[in-house]
Amino acid sequence: MTTFQPAESAPLGESQLVQQLQAGDGGAFEQLVREHGPRLLAVARRYVDSDADCQDVLQDALLSAFRSIGLFNGQSQLGTWLHRITVNAALMKLRSQRRRPERSIEALLPKFIEDGHRLWPGGPWKDGKTHDPLLARETCELVRNCIDQLPESYRVILLLRDLEERSAEETAELLQLSPANVKTRLHRARLALRELLDPHFQGPPS
């Protein structure tokens, strides 16, 4: 399991860290793991379920970063580059597990009655504006928990499109799906997420 030890000396700035990494400096790689490892592990947890799989994704991502650091050209921040490598490592892990059966999303989608109206429309969402950092963190945690309840293939598409801001075409290529399939699944994932969030944000029915 990857552990993150406290630094024993002043850390390098990003440009110097990259130079040392490209020179094969083991100490620089240790700094990279300390500074970026926890955040990359959190990224992995968005895509894979078990702690063991998260650790595998992190190890694969760090190994890939170490091997390809010579290609890093500074056009993005190092953290952004590592983030994308971690997402790609997570997708590779999911692809290797694709033989597992997946839950249906149908139970999470809105229910409609014969006249086309929602079975339980509830009320409009309450005003979510808040300047309380604690409430903001709680809201983010709630959204993350609801996203985690989506079936894997829908969750991944939602994360890639709405969080990573990948295009439909890039998402389709990454997941080996058609762009039309991506758009359909994204729409259903957003509906399901809204359904999961509704009880927490709705005001009284109008």
C-alpha cells in the first residue's frame, strides 16, 4: 500500500521538481508522491470501488508518470497532467473488469404515470446559495455519495463529461462507445442523479 511520509527538507518548486524528475532523481519522485499522491488517490476513488483497486490505480498512474515524465512539456500544470494519467489508469482498470455484471439504472430513474407526469414531482429545489464552508463541504460530499450510487458505466460517463469536461467524442473513444451511446447514457445518468438528489434539495411541493 502506498504511504505518504512527511517531507524532511524544503520541497522543490514545480519547474525544478520536473527537471529533477526528468533527470531520474528518486528524491524528486518521493516528493511527487507526497504532494500529489493523496489527491490522485481521491481521483481513483471516484472511478473504482474497492480500496485495493484504488491502490492499484494509483500505483499504475505513478508508474506511468515516472516512465513518461520525459514527455511532460509544461503546457499544463504537473497536477493536471497527473490527474489525467490517473483517470486513464482508472479507466484501464475498469476495462479489465468489464466481465462483471452491472446493476441496472432503471430503478434510479424518475417514474411517470400514464398521463406523462412524474409520479412524485416534489417541489422546486431550495436556494442552494450559502457562504458557510461547512455546508458547502457537506453538499459536495452529498453529491459525491449520490454519484457513487450510479451504476459504473453511467457514473464513469457522468464523471468524464461533467467533472473532467471531456467531449462526447473523447469520452466515446476512451470508453470504446459510440458518441450517440455516450449522450444517451449521460442523459440517463443526469436524470438518475437528479432523482437521488431531489429529496435533499426540494422545497415543499407547489
